[in-house]
Amino acid sequence: KNEVEQSPQNLTAQEGEFITINCSYSVGISALHWLQQHPGGGIVSLFMLSSGKKKHGRLIATINIQEKHSSLHITASHPRDSAVYICAANFGNEKLTFGTGTRLTIIP
Amino acid sequence: NAGVMQNPRHLVRRRGQEARLRCSPMKGHSHVYWYRQLPEEGLKFMVYLQKENIIDESGMPKERFSAEFPKEGPSILRIQQVVRGDSAAYFCASSRGSSGANVLTFGAGSRLTVL
């Protein structure tokens, strides 16, 4: 069965802390997406990766194909990073399967 | 270069009415996806379309829901005879090619409330 699990469900941290959000999936994938959903509801695509590591500003995404695991890191976290972060997997087709999301709150 | 445009942003319908949600993909994108987010729940795939073709509708409820992406104009998600359980945010996304190899661009969503 194609499943995606995220942890933690909720994460509260102080401004400036290094943040890690984890995503595990059940079987082989063709790609993994990291999304950010703002408090207002809009969704922004952060990364799409199938191997290795990608970096954009203070955000870093890594994936380990053998361990079926991906992480999203945020360096020097800021209150504006507060959002729900969602990982989603392509299990060889176009039907993305989504994790339940991690609600991140950064306290000034 | 406008992103993915969805309208209406908010739609209120009474039970039994029809809801039509529209999505114009990003310029140059030929792949369109619809997702539903029920209150306090995660996103769920509904349907994947390319121009004039439904490629995968395995996430669509069997009745009352339909989608199209005509040769000209936006993609439309149509819900007939709406019920309270249809109240949700409906997101459209588009990509240049397969979502297995391309980043998705999401619209702002259409929030349907059924009274």
C-alpha cells in the first residue's frame, strides 16, 4: 500500500533554531515533493526531488532512497516560516499521495 | 506570467445545487491536477487531466463529480447536487510535464461551503 508518514505532527521552536521535519514512505517512488501551506491556505511547492539534496535559501531537502526517507530542514528559522509543511510522493504514477502535514510555529 | 488561476475563491451553495470550479493552468503547462482538502484533513488527489483527456480519475467520487479540460479554456471541476460533505477547499495544480519529474504550481484554491 502506498503510504506517506510525516513527523512530528506539530513543532514549536524559538526563532533562530534549526528545524527538521521528517517524511517516510512505504515503497519505491519516482519523486517526492515538499509543499508549504500558509495560514491563509495557499500552497507553495518548495522542492521536488528524486535523489540527493536540494537547497533554496534557508531550506534544504534531502532524500535517502534506500531508507525511504526524506527530511526538510530550515536553518535560522523565522516567525514567517510558520506554516504547515507537507510531503507528497509519486508512487510511479501521477496520483500524489500526501502526508498529513507538520504544523510549524516559530516563536519570536 | 500569471500563476495558476482558480475561481471562484469562495463559493457558497445550498444542498442540491451545482458547483463549478475553474482552473487556468500556468502558461506552458499542459498537465492539470485537482486535489481536495476536507476541513482539518490532508490533501487528497482527485483527478489528473491533459488537454481534452482525463488521464486518471481514480480519486474522484463515483457520483456527482466530473472534470474536464477542454481544448480551449480552463479546466472545470463540476459537482452536481452538492451535499454538506462536499464542503472543502479544492486546489488545482499544473505542471509542464509529469509530476514525477516536474515541480507543481498550485492555485490559491476554491473554498466551497454547502449550506
